[in-house]
Amino acid sequence: MHVRFTARLRFCAAFALFALMVSTVGAATSDRPKTGKVEIFKLSDVKPGMQATAWTVFSGFEVEAVPVEIIGISRNGNGPKQDIIVAKMGGKAQRTNVAGGMSGSPVYIDGKLVGAVAFRMSVFSPDAICGITPIESMLEINDYDTSRPSDARTPDRNSGSRAAVAEIPGDLLNRAVSAGQIRSLPSMPSLTPIATPLVLSGFSDSVLREFMPLFEQIGAMPVQGGSSGSVTSAKPVAGWQDSLQPGSAVAGVLVAGDMNVTGMGTVTYNDGKRVLAFGHPFFNLGPVEMPMAKSEIVTVLAS
């Protein structure tokens, strides 16, 4: 069973703990979510037909409201005891559908946080059908966040001062590329984790094409893009609590410098001490540390 994003990240442009973690028909909230503790809408209270509101970024840094209608609950849809709330998004999402980078967009019912948009249909659908990870499941990260495998390999445990270097076997990349060309067997439409846009700058197009099958195996969608920044300190930047509001775009910085690699998602929850985002596994590596920064969206294209 895999764990939902047990990664622990730290900010450079805005540092914080980053755990991977949005009756009758309920009324949607129109108030933009803010940093701080929020009431939880329990999964047991979710009913078909309820009206909800998701918050995400379509352009720049502005967080916008998206109307959501609850369709039902897919029991064990993401594994044993891991239910998924199935819903339909309206507003701008009707044009863009459930786009990469929306992972983690918080969803509220009656002003209470019910979960995060984290899944989309495996096949194209004219309706923006999404899967919502219940916030109760995301909060289970509290139990995983303190765990660490006994055989974990981290730089501070290496005997030498330099990290070991391993070469990729000559035919491994060719086999991976070939495997990417093989079509999978036909299957019923299902909810799959929203691919994480992995924005690479400073790399040639040929590099992206060669390594795309490897990225896709870990649920990442490599794209050529522009980004800049530098990691200057491991200390939290003053005011980070207000820079990452729920619904804001966020980036996990994997490489920074002349070449940049960032994984993009959306903030689900920020209580002033730590941030929950993505709503599904990022790399599923267990506790790790890497810089995290606020992200800007140029635009969302319908495809």
C-alpha cells in the first residue's frame, strides 16, 4: 500500500514543513480561504447533490472559486480504506477540465474543508469529473510524518563527503523509451491521480523526450518552461505563513541553479505551522527535505 506523500519539504523563498498530504444539499462558500485552522467536513456527512467550492489558480497568483457538485463516493477507490469523493467541477474548469497542477485544490462545503482535488478521469470526458481526497485521509500524514525507514540513505549518513555516482545502464533508457510506446490494454474509465507538472528549464527538448517515459512512471508530466531562483538558506523566510494561502500554486524545488526542475501543485491547508498540498503521492519516498516555493501560473490551456 502506498502512502500519500510523506515528503517533508522546507522553504527557500518561503520555507515550511510540507506534508503531502478541498444533511441536505450543502451551500457553497464564497469566502476565499485563509491561513489558519479550519473546520473539517466529515466524509460520513458527504451526500450526492451537495454543492461545494474548490479554490485554485488559473492565471498569475490569483486564487479563484470553482463551483463543484458532489456526485458520490467511490469506496476503496484509491486502495483499501482510501475512499474518493467523486464530483463535477463547473465554472472555468468546464473549459480547462481537470488540469495538471490542480492537485491539492481545497474543496469546501458550508465553509468546512472536505478535501482536495487530486484525481481526474483516465479517459477524456466533456465533463470536468474529479476525484477528491478526503481531508481526513490527508491528515493521516501526522502518523507517517514521524516515521523513517531504518535503512534510509541520506547525505548525512554517507561515509564519504561526496555522493556516490551511478551510471544508467546503456540499454535501460532505450528499453524505457520503447516501453513508453506500448499501448496498455483497454480498461474501464477510472479516476487516476492528476499528473504533476514537472517544469524543467535549462534543458534541451531532446533531453525531455528521452527521459519522458521515466518521468511518466512516477506520475510526473515533464514540460519545458521558464523558472529562476536560488536556494540561499534553509531557515524559514519571514512571513511564509501568509505567502501560501489555501488554493495558491506551490512548487517543490528539485533542482535550482543554471538548470531548474520544479514539481507544481496546489496548497490545500495551511495552519501557520505546516502546509498540506497535492492530495496524492509526490514521489512516495518517505520523509525527505527539499526547498518549496510559491509558484506563478501563466495560463491554463484546454486540451
